[in-house]
Amino acid sequence: MASAKETYRTELRAAARQLGERCLYSAAKWAAELLVGVDLDTSPAPSSAMDSPSSSSAVSAGRLLHLHRSGGSSFRHRFRPGGASSSEAGTPLGGVSYVSTPIPDDDSFDSGGDKYLLAKTYFDCREYRRAAHVLQNQVGRKAVFLRCYALYMAGEKRKEAEMIEMEGSLGKSNAVNQELVALERELSTHRRTGSIDSFGLYLYGLVLRDKGCEDLARTILVESVNSYPWNWSAWSELQSLCTSSDVLNNLNLKNHWMKDFFLASTYLELKMHEEALKRYERLMGIFRSSGYIQAQIATVQYSMRDLDEAEMIFEELLRTDPFRVDSMDIYSNLLYAKESLTALSFLAHRVFLTDKYRPESCCIIANYYSLKGQHEKSVLYFQRALKLNRKYLSAWTLMGHEYVELKNTPAAIDAYRRAVDINPKDYRAWYGLGQIYEMMGMPFYALYYFRKSSYLQPNDARLWIAMAQCYESDPLQMIEEAIKCYERAANSNDTEGIALHQLAKLHDVLGQSEEAAYYYKKDLERMEAEERQGQNFVEALLFLAKHYKNIGNFEEAGHYCTRLLDYTGPEKETAKNMLQGIKRLQSGFPSMDIDHFAL
């Protein structure tokens, strides 16, 4: 009996061939890349005893389980070839019983096979209307799909031309695909009569999405992936329509194992990082050489701000696939965040020599110039990326950052708004808009955008700190609200320690000395653990010394005063005077108020 891995390999090979014939090249490349990662083995097929009702029902229901990430493990340890047992590698995820993969009818050569081949050749040459004209009298499902798909692409090509003619390559335009109405009418008729295949349903879903009929588009795309699960393009479009976990849970998807790839990718898009990481790591047990899965895991780690782990995975990926461009723009963002100019320069030169006319390549080069402080050149390359792909989300957002550096506020606002139009879930664009309006002295507008960003990324301390600082600003002075935001930041892994220090200062301003002392002490413990010292460290010691002296805890006050003696400057003299005052109080002699000596 064939093993599960042999089954995957056979299905992947057939899928790559069929997707290539249908001109869905990105999906075909995805399937072919996974194919390389499945090695034949002699492990037995999964036992039916493993198909427990509990695990099967849990996966098929699509519940969002809270899966905690295992800490401390390295990439090489987790994904070392041969590291997983044979039973793990050859068994479907969690021992779940999956449905079999349907095989679509191949009717292209029943009649008019020569015309189909001619039309596909025209399509490959981007002569879409010629391709559609050749197939205008063909009724086979494959021919109908290619003809309608060619018309759709012809409409998209004309729409792009109109946008450039009317507003420029990066401007706004009301141009629409003129083929959508006719395509919707024809494809809906084919669906009613049952003369449409899964690829036709995928195209129908695209048309409905472009017309704004998102609910019906989701239904049609679910039908498409259920009838033929290997079309990754259909899964990707369905993912773009899953705007929340509730929408995701309500999808009536068959329990094919392609669903695991879809759920992992959608979890990542919805910022459900723990769930996404767990699924990708389990998938890696089967597709151990898949560059796609490795890149997705690195992307999850980057989103979780585990930069060292993500960098190690990207480096391993480049060693095994040195000419890879996919996902390398995310790697460049990581190197930018770590200010690794040398590594980013090397990556920029590599992708430039590999394919300089890819949007990802332009984005990487733009990040390199931005890190060097050459923001004009950075904007130029982001504009080139957007000429190649107007819907390249990262380019719009990052170009907005560059315009902020150049003090070009109107252009920055326009870039951020374009990013939000493409993907309303992009918290970085909302955060950028908040920063701009805060710089313009419009805190109420800034708060609106900061709230949007923190709603989309509630575990990012930086967003809560930005909102708190906005509440602290002179026009608002809403201290209580600022404290609430800083508390959220402190509970969201504030690595810079800004929240604890500000909480201590704000409670001191409000006269809440006990709360201020609590946060100063926590901030002091954090700085000691990280071996940091500076003005905040001295400020915390001085406040705690005064606080414990005022409440009569002379032992604690003396401890903090003694630590202040290690510093030079006015703090040392203040500590000496405080110690003398404490000794007088302990001996029963009156002393001057400690605040008399505080600077």
C-alpha cells in the first residue's frame, strides 16, 4: 500500500501539470516547490486506528485552538532532515482522516484540441483577446475557462492602461474592468446548468470579488476549492475575503489536507501567530525541504518580533536557494529593523543580479537606501515596485515612512491611505497615519488612527505607547487614559521599558506614591536584569529612597541611598544628605525635610 508521502507526491505532480495547463502559473510554482520537499519512503500507510473521531472533528470544525509556541528551540534542531521520525513524516497531520483529492475532467482534447493549444499559446504571449477569439465557439469546460480567463485578463490589462493614461502609474483612478458584467452573466449561467468546473468557479469568484459581492464570492470560492483543492490561487483569493476569525470558522470547507495550508496562511494574515506557527511546524514534518513553508515560518517569527530566530531561518533558506526572491522583502525588513547594513547590502546586490524587475527586488533595494539615509533614492525604488505591482502593500506603507522622513506630509498621507485601501487590516499604515497627524498637532485625529492600529495588533506595545503619548500631549492632558494605555503596553512585552517608567512618572504626578513606587521598582528590576544603567535608573533609585524614607521604612531608604553613592554628580550628594537625615531620625534627633536636599 502506498504511503501518505507517495500519495502527496503523486497528487502534487498532477496538480502542477494541470495548473500550468490552465495558465495559473503562481499556483503551479507553489505546487512544484512542495513536490521537491516530499521524498519517497517505505513507511506504512496511516492506520485507521489513528483516525480518532475527536481529532478528526476538531480539525474539520476549524476551531481556533490556542496553541502555545514551544520556546528555546532552534531552526536547525526543528527542521534538520531526518530529524522527524518516519511515522511522523508519513502520517497526515494529527492522524486526521482526510478526504481524497477529486480529479477534474480533462475534456480539452475531446474536440477542438488544436484550437485550445493555439489559444493557450496566445495567452502565454499576453495576447488575451486573440486567445478568447480562437475559443469563442468551444464548449468544453477547459476551453470555456481559458476563454473567460483571457477576457478577464484583457479587461485587467485595459484597466491598467486607463489608470496610467488618466492619473499616472501611481495615481488614483475610477477605471474598472469592463468585462466583469458579461463574465458574471456567463459564468453564473454555467454554474446554474452545471457546465462549469472548479477553475471556472475560481474565475467566477474573482469576478464577484472585483464587483464587491464578497459574501457570494466566498461561497463560490469555497465550492471551487472543495471540488479541486490544489488550486492555491483560489485558496489565496478566499483568504483575502476572510476578514475575521468568525468568517473563517463559518466556511464550509471539506477536510482535505490542503486546508491545513490555507488555515496556517490565514492565521498569519489575521495575526493569530501562535496558531499559524504550530500548523506550519507540523506541516514541516512532511514537507521537510519546502522553501515555502520555511519562509512562512520565518515570516511568523518576524511578526512575533523574534528577529534572531527569523534571521536564522532566512539565512538557511538563502543557503539552499541562493537565487530566491520570494519572501526576501520580508527578510530585508528584518535586516532593516536590526540595522544590519552589511547583510542588507549583500541581499540587495544579490536580488539585483538575479531579477531587478521584481517588485520584491525593488523593495529590498529601497530598504537598503533607506537604511543608508538616502530617502530620495528609497522613494524612487518603492515607486518602481508599485509600477510593477500597484497592489504591493508593503511598498505603499514603507514609501509612506520615507515621505515622513522627507517631511512630505501630503505624500505620506496619500501613501498610507492607499495601503489601507488595499488592505484595511494593515496596522502599520494606520499607525503611520496616526504619527503624521500627531506631528501636525491634531491629537484627536491621531487617536482615531492609533486606536485602529492597536485594535488590529493588540499585542504590540509600541502602538499602545504611541496612543498613551498622544493622551499625554499638551492639548489633551488625559492622564488617566494614558495610564491605561501604558498598562496595556507593559502587559504586551514592552522590550524598551518605556511603559513602566512612564507609569511610575504619571502616578507620581497624580500624587499616587504607592503606585509610583511599585512601577519604579519593577522598572528597576527590569533594568538590572538587562544590565542597563542610565538616567532612568538613577531616577528610580532616588524616588524609591525618598518614598521609603517618607513612609518610615528607613532600612529600604538607606539601601537605595547607598546604591546612589556609586554615581557621580548631584545624585551622590543628595544621597549623602538623605543618609545623614535617616541616621538622625533613627537616633531620635529631628532633621530637615529630605526634599530640602533633593535637586
